[in-house]
Amino acid sequence: MQNIQLYNTLSRKKEIFEPLHAPHVGLYVCGPTVYSDVHLGNCRTFISFDLIYRYLMYAGYKVRYVRNITDAGHLEGDRDEGDDKFAKRAKLEQLEPMEIVQKYTLGFRDVMRMFNTLPPSIEPTATGHIAEQIEMVKEILANGFAYEVDGTVYFDVEKYNKDHNYTLLTNRNLEEMLANTRELSGQDDKRGRLDFALWIKAKPETLMQWPSPWGWGFPGWHIECSAMSSKYLGQTFDIHGGGMDLAATHHTNEIAQSEACNHVQPAKYWMHTNMLTVNGTRMSKSAGNGFLPGELFTGDHPLLNKGYSPMTVKFFMLQAHYRSTLDFSNEALDASEKGFRRLMSAMNLLPKLHAGETSDFDVQGLKLRFEQAMNDDFNSPVAIAELFEAVRWINSIYDKKAQISEQDLLELRTFLPVFVYDILGLQDEMSQSGDFQEVMDLLINIRQAAKENKDYVTSDKIRIGLTEIGIQLKDSKEGTTWTKI
Ligand code: AMP
Ligand code: ZN
């Protein structure tokens, strides 16, 4: 078992990862709100947790990974105000709310597949767990931490904070928070400014509503994650994750609700991913700077010089640590595209290497350093730097400028694909399709025929054109072969 250290937002430091019931690990990540397409910022968070999920499995843990789908109860404002996002979108697109949910859930899964992320073990939906949410609200009411006003149930933050620490996760000062929150007006039903809704009374025109002990209504946003995480992972489980923007409100409220209901902390470790930014501003739907993955792949966006493949984009993200911000730029993506190609070319050379007498480089050391980087709070940029060390050696061995022993070559061929494909979750896009080899054969045959006809303009056009897209042709007595550069 690897000795993993992870940064726990709760303690604000790195801790040795000790699961509650090893080798089993419970991992809960807040999933997408499926009222519109996910943008690339959302994808960064899910790609980061995919890496964490994959590495925990590599480290020998049996992980139950729960990532929810928010398909109800998310109002536009964070403070239980504004329109319901699903109802608004349904009206706009002239669809049923559940058609909106289906459309954007399928779209989200397509994008996750394109990025080669593993599906979670369970993908529960808020609308599928209304009964569990109602039960939890009942329990919180019974424990005296909530109150009902005319069909809406609010969580009583000040009461809770008397014998608990409401701002445990972010360590903020409650007095300051109160000072920065809008004063209640005569129209507010809440008693305290920081109180939040557990259950919201429906208006007659509300499209998605369910019966409850407090009349027809719908759940507040935060309660779904408390209900679903405890249902599938237990009242206390190992890791709860999400984007950093969720810590101050959504996760803070989740902790309060779960404590008020079950009298225990919901998660032992809280992990938060940092934001993808554009020119320093957080990418978000509301800021209007949210690239859709499709726009990035085609290049059809005013900020893009060209399109980038899903693996280039994923590699770009993995080259930053999940707790650092990552700023989007064409230059950075260009560099990632080159780097990714170099890595894939070396991976393709791996089966073609020949063993020599001894090894000029320390294969075991490289493996250890990769693992050390990943054990240090999943430090993928350092781990990738180690892979580039391997790339340099593979190229030198292939060019006969260095050598590797039989045993080390076997070792390298065993762990390198595991690191690249299983842990980082990268894919060689060019060899993904069986059609690709057929297309290459066709081009090689046309070039051969052109050469035989002394039509060097055509044959050069094919060779140079392929080089420009990263494919090198090699002519030999046996015929022409191709490699990626
Ligand atoms: P949402 O669909 O808005 O609920 O967001 C889904 C996930 O994406 C949440 O975990 C957010 O914290 C995360 N997220 C939103 N914006 C960004 C961003 N710019 N960079 C990274 N993660 C983000
Ligand atoms: Zn959540």
C-alpha cells in the first residue's frame, strides 16, 4: 500500500491518508448541475478527481466513488433567491424540466467519456432521493436545528453555532460573515441572516414539486449531497470533494446539516480543486467566459487560435497541480500539444526497443519518483516531469545512444503504460480508431504510386503534410512505415 499524503481543507494541512475502513474508501464528489452544458472549468474539477480516484485504486484501495447529478433545487442565487435554474431553462428551450435534465446529463457523460474519465461507481440524482432528503429535514427539525415558516424549512445557523463551529471548513469569522450578509427585510421569513433553506415551499407555477410534511415544495440545494453521501457511503466517510468555490457555502452547509442530523462529521478529509481561469478570472457560466469543451475541440471560439484534442486539453490540466489555479491560454495549450505528442511517440517506441548489456538509467528510481510525486498530494506535474525523463531515455535507447538491460526494459514496459494510461488516464488518440491505419496505408500507397510516376510534387506534399501534423514517414527496403513525432 502506498503512503499517501493529502491536503485536508479541514485541518488546512497535508495529512497521511488513513481510510476509516481500509482497503475500502468512500469518495463523494459534488457533480454537475445539469441545466446547461458543462464548461471547461467544471471539467477540470472532474478530471482532477478522476486522477485521484485512479491513483487510489492503483495504491490498492477499493474505492466507492459517488458523484451526484444535481437535477432539482438549485436556485440562481446562493441565498435561496432567484428563479429555479431548471424551470428557467425549460421555459427558454420549451422543454419539460426533465427533458432538460436528460439532455444535459447525456451531454455531460459524453464530455466525460471524451476526456477518458472513469464513470463513478454510483451517480445518484437529487430527484431520485426526495424521500431521503425529507427524512433528513425531519430529523434536523426534531433535533431543534431548523424551523418551519409557512411551508419552508430553514436551518438555524446561529443556534447550531452555539455548540458547533459553523465555519469549521473555511475558518471564517462568523461576525464578519454576518456583517457582510444583507440585512433581513420585513419580507424575509428567515430568522437569521445566514440561515438557509432545507426545504422550499412551491408556488402554484413551480414545475418540479413534491409532497412533504410541510406541503408541496422542493429541496434546498445543499441537502441533496448530505442525504446521498450518507445513504451510499455512511454517516461518516473518507473523502468529500468538489471545486474550491463550493467550500464557503455548499460544503459548509453540508457539514452543518449532517452534524445536526447525525451528530457526526460527514467526512474525514475534505479536498478542493482550484479554478480554471481565463485571463485571471474564474471560468464560470455566469461570467460568460466559459468555454464549452466542443468549442475547444473544434477551435470555434474567438479566444482560440485553433482546435485542441481532448487529450491535449486533459494533459494541459494534468500538468498543473489540482490545488493551483490554471490559466487558460493558446500558448500553454500549444506547449501541451507538443509535450503530449512527444510522450505518445515514446510510448509507441517502447515495444520497438532492444535490450542491451546494462542500463544507463535508473528505471526503479524513476518508478519510485513517479509514485513519490503522486503520494505527495497527487502532484501530477512533478509525476509528468518524471515521465519526460523516461521519454528522453527511450529516445536515446531507440537512437542507440544509450542502452537498457533486459530486466529494466521489461520493468519499463510494465509500469510506464500503467502510469500513462491507467493513472493519468491518457489515450493515444491517433491509434484509437482502426480506420486510422487504413487511412495511413492509403496515403502511403498514393505516395508510392506518385513516386513511381516521378510526381514528386504529390509525394512531397503527402510527406510534408504528414510531418506538419506530427507523423513521420520512414522509407526502408521493406517498405514505408510511420511514427508519431
Ligand atoms: P456546477 O455544475 O456549477 O455545480 O459545478 C460543478 C463543479 O465544477 C463544482 O465542483 C464546481 O466547484 C466546479 N467548478 C465550477 N467552475 C469551475 C472552474 N472555473 N474551475 C474549476 N472547477 C470549477
Ligand atoms: Zn454537493
